[in-house]
Amino acid sequence: MPGGSRAGAGRKATPIDLIQLENLCALQCSDEEIASWFEVSIRTIQNRRAQAKFGEVMRRGQAKARSASAAHKCGWSRLATCP
């Protein structure tokens, strides 16, 4: 019986700072790099991604990276004129 049947049994969740997570995703860090930063396993990051709030934060960070990349391709001085 994994985790036991009593209340509070099992391992406690490792806290992950959502602001740091979003910033790491914006830097296009891999799951391995994110796991190393928070000192957790890669599987923990993959499991947390399935949770609504973590998945949303990771998608928002990745979107920031894509928009920054698009702005860079257009040229920073012409940012206002890019399609």
C-alpha cells in the first residue's frame, strides 16, 4: 500500500516557485535544466506540467520566449512595424 492509508501519509510535495518557473521557461530551459534548478527529478517537472496552474505558468513562459524571438527577428528598432 504505497503512501499508507493514514491522513498526511506519503512524501510532501516539493515547493516550486511559479515566478522562477515562468522565467526559466521564458529562457527556454529544458525540463532537465528546470529540474536541476529546483533540485527535483525530471519526472516531477513532467507530472507538475499536467497540473493546471503549473502548465499555465510554463505555457506563459514559453509564449514570452516565442514573442521575444519574433521581436528579435523583426529587429528591435522596427518592433512597432512588425506584422
